Amino acid sequence: MKSHIAVFTGLLLLAGGFMTTAQATEQAHQRREARDTRQDARQDARQDKRQCVVSNDKSNHECRQDKRQDKQDGRQEARDIKY
């Protein structure tokens, strides 16, 4: 009887370990996706600022503020993915 309890306890601990591994893998996937989102937002913001400066539609200050807002939006989107 004691051996059955020991085997059952071992199986429970083993199952718990697999659940932790699955959670870690999912968390790593979310971190990667969030990082890619931030990197894409940065790149898009750079291109938008260059386009803004070249087209001379707005002042440099307004172009800079637009870039800053684009990057902030990307960070928020990454947070939404991650958490």
C-alpha cells in the first residue's frame, strides 16, 4: 500500500513539473512576441519620422512627438501581449 502511495505521489510531482515547463514555454513565447512587436514599432516609428521630415508636413518637434507616441503605442501593445 505504501508503494502505491509513493508511486501516486511521484506521478503527481512529475505532472506538476510538466505543467511548470509548459507555462515557462508559453511565457517565453509571449516574451518573444512582445519583443518582436516592440522592434517592429520602433522600426515603423523611424520610417514614419523620416517620411515626416522629408515631406516637410510638420515641424521637427511634431515629427519627434509622433515618433515618441508611435513607440509608446508599440510598448503598450507589447505589454498587452505579455500580461
